[in-house]
Amino acid sequence: MLRLYNFIEARERMRTVTNDTKIIYSEVFSEETGHEVYIKPENLQRTGSFKLRGAYNKIMKLSDEEKKRGVIASSAGNHAQGVAYAAQQLGIKSVIVMPKDAPLIKVDATKNYGAEVVLHGDVYDDAYNKACELQEKEGYVFVHPFDDKDVIEGQGSIGLEILDEINDVDIILVPIGGGGLISGIASAVKQMNPNIKIVGVEPEGAASALAALNCGDVLELSDCNTIADGTAVKRIGNLPFKYIRQYVDEIVTVSDYDLMEPFFILVERHKLIVENSGILSLAALKKLKEKNKKVVSILSGGNIDVRTISSMINKGLVARGRIFKFVVYLPDKPGQLVQVAEILAELNANVVRLDHDQFVNLDRFHDVELQVTVETNGEEHIQRITETMLERGFKITRLNINF
């Protein structure tokens, strides 16, 4: 197993290529959760994620003969960029195999770092199998994204940086995909202070680490279904499983829906763009059993395409009660729509859309269906609208919004 000095040496090895991602205190997440919340913004890391750390540490430690052979990696995107950038800095050929549906921003960035990109399969595991095939055929050195001691060693430098700034932290929340990030952080931190609680966070649709712990061994999930593409891994690494079992105190899962609100808060209040996988640690704040703790949430990456940003903001608006859609049935006679509009104007609810349909519901022959979408100031505002409408004779029903 890795010792503390391994992580210290790795941190020194990569000082010239990594950004100093200083911890940020989050007043808004502290207020929302009752904890003292800090953010470790690895989305601001060079290449946009923590993955550069492990990749650079691994490639730096290769022999001259291995460097001449070039390196190959499989990745959903962030490890790809880390390997490509590290190889470019050291003048080494790199080949990256990525899933066919990897975000375009990650594919283009990897190519821009000088890598040869091969698109193959639907998920990370498919890309991994293809990379192994090419590695055997061409003789490249394989740089695994998480099941590698040198990669884990590099990721663990984050733990040292956290304790440099907040040595009395109670809990560190870490996203889990293949398990390399949490393995490094947990190992480094626990050797410095075993009382700090390490909590891993997985998406409900790809909880391979939790499944492995529950059955006592690594296993492969039958399916991965999550918008957190960077953590869509069917099977955690064998080596990370050993570290997780030894050092990680708890693993919690969050739904895709749980990611909407923290994404929106980060954009609106912190002006930070973080990919869905990177938000896992913030979504988990409300899942903690403990109260009033000093917590560090690691934002693992920020490589997200513009369309996904737009979708997440819209869904975040709904989750925060900033967009409200409802249906009301009106008597089929003149003046009813005007009354609804006047009430909304009186309550400062800005109308975004109106759908007025006389024929949509044959079961209510004398009624007209009106669907209304308005901008609001939050749940209290929505409650006020609902109560006022009822007082004026209009019973409304809240609707889900699909983007």
C-alpha cells in the first residue's frame, strides 16, 4: 500500500504542471445544509479536472524505454485530457480511446493536446477493452485511469492540499467513478489524521463501489444509467477496492435529479461551471447523517458542453422553484384568462408561456384547460400564487417540466 511519503513525493513531482486550486468557503451551501462547507475546485485545474495529477505522475515515472513506446489510455474524457497533456509536455506519443458518446468538448480538448483519439463503444468499459487490444498490438504503455498505483499516488496529492489549508476538517466528500480519486485522497488523509471521515459519493445509476462493498468483492454492474458521465463506470478497479475497503468510511448515492439544484447554485452564486460528475460531492451534503460539521466537497472536474449547461440551468431553475408550471381549468366564457393574468401580475410572477386549449379535455366539456409557465422567486412565492389563485376561485395543479 502507498505510504505518506509517496504522496509527498508525487506532489513535488507535479508542482510545475498543476494549478494551486485553493479551497473556497461556500456561504450558500453552508446555509442550505447546516454544515460549514468548503469547496476544493479541481474544475479549475489545468485540463479542467483532477485527472492531470495521476496521469502526469504516472508518465513522469516511466523509464526512457517506456516513454519511447508511447502511452495509451481509455477515458470518458477527463483522464484523456490529463494523459494527452502530460504526454505533450514530455514529448511522448499518446493514443486515447473514448466512448463514442463522450462529450464533444472533451474529445476536441484531447485532440488539441496532441493525442490520437479513437472513438469506440458506448461506455467507459467498452473503450477500455479496445485500448487493451491496441496496447497489446502496438506495444504502448497503458495508463489506467484509476486501477494503477502511480495514478492513485498522484490523485492523493489533493488530500495533502486540503489538510494544508484546513487541518481540522471533519468530513471530505469525494466523487467515485473507478475509485482512483477517493483511493488516493483517503489513503493520504487517513495516514495524516485517521479521525477525518472520508465519504464517497456515487450516482444511483452507476454505484459500482457500493455494490462491491455490499457483496465483498469487485463486480460488474449490468447497466450504467446516469447523466454524470465521468463516473459512469460499471466496475471499480481492483486496487481502488482495496483502498476503499480499508480507508473509506461510508459511500452514499445521489440521483440525477439531486444534481440539478447544486449545479444551479454553483453557477448563480459561485460563478463556477462544474460537470455533472463533479457535483456529486455537493449533492451528497444533504445525505450526511452528521450535523454541523466542517466539510470539504471536491469538485472533480468542469469539462461540460454548452448544451448540457443550458439543460442543467433550466432544470436547476425548476428545482429551486424559480420556474413554476401549473394547469388550471377555467369556465368557457370570456374574461377568465384576463383574471388569471391580473392575479399573476399582481403577485409579480412573470409569464413565460401560456397554452390555452378549449378542446384538450373532453371529460370537462364546459371547461378550458390553461397551462401557465411563470418565473418566480422560489417556493414561498409559488405557495403565495397557489393560495391567492384558490382564494379567487381558481384551483391550480403544479406540473412537471420536461426540457
